[in-house]
Amino acid sequence: MSLPTETETAATSPLTAQAVTWRAEGYGVALATVVRTWGSSPCPVGSHLIIRDDGAFEGSVSGGCIEGEVVTEALACIRGGTCKTLDFGIANEDAWRVGLACGGKVSVFVSNINDAASAVLNALEGAKASGQQAALLSDPETGTLALWADHTVSMGELQPTATQTDALAERFAADRSGMLDDQNGAPLFARVYNPHLRMLIVGAVHIAQALAEMAARTGYDVTVIDPRDTWSTPERFPGIKLDRRWPSTALEDLAPDSRTAIVTLSHDPKLDDPALLAAFASPAFYIGSLGSKKTHAARLHRLRNADVAEDQIARIHAPVGLDIGAQNPAEIALSALAQITQALRKSG
């Protein structure tokens, strides 16, 4: 059974930040992290539970079935200044009761957060706030933590091997935390924190209303770009960022990166074409455009006349979305989001 990824979104509880706050308030703190799973698990690898020395805790490492024992062991780690790996197995006959629908096993690493570890967590919050690609590295044998940011260990004493560094790059690409094993070095656990996913939608049309809402629910920071004031209104897009600048200007300023999807939906070449030209200049992982095959053929003709290279033109997904026979705006938005997810999760 495949596990969901644990990419942080705005709705994700900032547990590492809370751990730093508790330490600053004078509490002893332990950090518990799911480091391996087998079979089914309600909480993916990388899930955190933070525990305070008075028994208070936040987060989850299971559906509630093992939290009590994890808290008890965490309090012992705080008192002793130690770390421990806890292994839990759930028999199939008990699986439904505790939330492991297929049975399974969970391995949880629990470590006391001392001054050095607290400094690493504080630096991690800074890296996340600045939009850096970061990972919290931990040694399950010693409890030592280190911060990986800007392609190197920026704080802490752990040094991953070349093999582990390559494995970490693969985990960033897959958006998935996990162990970094190496026969020539001690195993390390990497809790991956990629920058937020973004979706830039050009054209405040009916499909955009549905797509913006769906994308926001799946973890994207969504911006709808449309200079037409009567279209891009808060009433039509509640809770969604609106940018009323010309698409080329907006995209240049928003600086799409490799975790950005760009979708043009206006069906108006005056808006869509400048947006596409700006998108080609970015490393966006997805570029999609609404329109029939006939409309897209005309679009390709205009782009080629503008001397756009064929390898850039090939980046466009058009007609936008997977072919699911979509007929209404919500279904078209669903097909587009499915294709974007496919490009994100199955690239390469």
C-alpha cells in the first residue's frame, strides 16, 4: 500500500517550531518521528509528535494506537537526555481497531531535544521561512541532529556520505522522507522539507474557480492572474490570491520555480500567449493550456512565428488535463489537477 507524501502546507502544524518555543519557555522536549513503516500506516514516514516534560504533546505518529507508549518513552528520554527507536507491530485482527487497515509495523525514533538540537530546529525554521529546500538529518544511534540546506550541512556535525547525499537528492525529488542507508557509513534519517508547491492560474474563468479551490486543498499556494477586474474578484475566488497585473509582468515578478505549475485558462491569446512566453523562461514543472486541438494548433503556429524553440513548445500540456471525458468546469479542473499531480509525482 503506497503512503502519502508529507509535504508541508500552510495547514500543516509547525511542530518543529512549537518544539523550539517550548524549549525557549524552559520545558524539556522530545521529538518523535516515524522513520519506517511496513504495510499500512495512517501517518506517513516523517510524521512528528512533540512531547513536553509535563506530558503535553502535539502531532501524531499513528492513528492514536501507539501515542501513549511513545509519550511514556519520550518522557524517559527527556529525563535521561537520551534517544530510542521504538518498533510497533499490529496484528491483522487488531488492525481496524487501531487504524492500520491492513495490519503493519511502525518504527518511531524518539530523541531528547537538547540545546544543540534546539539550535538546529531553530535554523530549520529559518530555512523553511526563506523558501529553501531543507532536510532535518538525524542519527538514530546518537540522537544527533543536523540541518541540510543549500545543498550542504549548514548546521550540526553529521556528514552524510556521497551515497547518502545522492539518496537525499532523490528524496527531495520524490517529496518523501526516509532513511539514508550506506554500507560505508552510519544510517541517517532525512525528514524532507521542500518549499511550498505553487500554482499560477492565468484567467479568472469558471474552470479557474474550481481548479483554484481543488489545488489549495491539495497543498498548493494558488495565485489567479487576470487583469480584468470584473473577473478576478474575491467573491468569485474566496481565500485565493488575486493578481490583476498583465500575466507577463506578474509571472516575471512571481518567479516560478521547479515546484510551480502554470496553467493558462483565459482562452484569450492576448493573455495566454504572454503568460506562456514567461513560463518558458522558468523551470516550472508543469505548463498547461486550455483549448481544443484546433485552438492549440493555432497557438503553436503563433509561438513558432515568435521563434519559440520546439523543446519549449513541447513543455505545454494541451489540451490541458488528462483525457477523462470531462464535460463541465469542475470535471475539467479535476482532469487538469490530475495531470499536474502526475507530472509532479511521476516525472522521470
